[in-house]
Amino acid sequence: MTSPRRTDLGVPLAVSRTAWYLLCAVLSVFMLLPLFWMITIALKGNGDILQFPPSFLPKEIHLENFVVGPAQINFYQMLGNTLIVTVLATVGSVLSSMLVGYGLARIPFPGRKVWFYLFTASMFLPPIVGIIPLLRLYVTLGVADTWVPLIAPAWLANPVFIFLARQYFSAIPYSLDEAAKIDGAGYLRTFFTVMLPLTRPLWMTMAILAFQATWNDYLNPLIFLTTESRFVLSLGMASFSGQFAGVATTQYNYYMATNLLYMLPPLLLFFLAQRYFMDGLSALGTTASK
């Protein structure tokens, strides 16, 4: 009869795995509890929310909260605005950062190490220090109250993404560039036909991070937008919560229902690209340290 496999501490492997799974299950419940509480509030009537002792499950399902709540802040117009701004900023941020990272890693030119160090150093510059100069620049150009200030900077590359792209491209064998060069491909054709398919986990990870950052960005829309028809959802949700100030009877069920709809696009993107996101994080963990 063979003895059960044991860990380094002498504990049977089966017991160790069971304990680990139980710990993960308990931690998962704690992490999902706020989301579960949010969903139950979104489905309750407003009177059920404030009752004591509180109940986790709603007595009646109020699906009309998902219609009445968004109507209070012109939700769907701001959703369209947010999608336009977020998609264009995400495409610009990922594409420009990948191009710069590819150039720094694969194209020999004088001073490329200096440029790389400059980009790396700019990661430590807080974005807020450029708000006032940028506002003066956009006012001078006449684009202050448009979506240009929210989209254009993304097309000038992201320092963090440049660093990650440069490290990732540096780990790819140079024989691929030489093979493409023999076939008559230039740098741009090599980038789009050889490098982009090889680095899909990297730019999918960048896309998820850039999409989430732009979707939840509150400061820049607050500074640069003044016309209500151009507002994005981060401003709309802030104005929705601001309606509660000084009001005795709040409508948390409408607020939570609208918040769930607000969270839906980033969550869908993450679940659709989850495999690439995990692969990208694993690859970045090994290449970024080189």
C-alpha cells in the first residue's frame, strides 16, 4: 500500500489542496459580497432598502428600476458619448504605444536608449501636473469643450505601455525580422503582419487596461467638458449621486440599477478577452524584468 503524497511540511497533499480551495472559496464570497449587495438593492423597492433589520433578498423584484434610474440622467446619450471617446482613446493608446515600443526595441537608430529612458522617467510624472497647461493649450486651439482633449493625448502613446511593449518586443527572436526583410517587408509591414499577431496577449491586455481607465476617467471630462450634451457617463454618475446631498429620502435602488448598467461594458470586455488578459499578465511578468 503506497503512502499518500505529502507537501514539504508533511501535510497530505489532498488535505492541503482541500484547505486551499476552501480558503479561496471563502475569500471569493467576501470579494463578491459588495456586488451581490449592489444587485439586490437594484432589484428592491426603495422602502425595502431602508428597513431594519435588513434583508439580503428582495421581497419583490422591481425590474423597472433599470428603466426609471437611467432616465433620470439621460443615460443612453451619455453611454453613446462614452463609447465613442473610450473606443477611440483605447485604439489610439494601444496602437501608438505598440509602434513606439516596436521602434525602440527593433529599429536601430542613434539615441534610442536615451529616448527609452526619457519615456521610462515620464512614468513617474503625475498626470495632474499637466492639467492647467493643457487646459490653456486647448482653449487657445478652440477645442476645450470638445472630445478632442479626451482622445488626442491617447494617440501620443502611454509611457507605461511603451515600457511594456519595448520589453516584450525585445524578447522576440530577431531572426523573424530578418526573414521578413528577405521577403521584402519593411518595418511597418513587419510590425503589422509579423509582430502584432505574435504580441496579441500584450495588446489585448493594454486594450483592457486603457478601456477601463478611459471609461472610469472623471477628472479630465470634469475639467475639459462644460456642455451637457457632450458629457460622458462618469460625469453623469457623479451628478446622479450628487442628487442625494441634503435629500431626506434617497432613491438608492435607481442609483444601483444605473450603476450596474454603467459597469456592464468593461465587465463584458474583460470576460470576452479574459484568456488573453491572463496570458498577457503572465508574459509581462517574465519580460518586464529583463
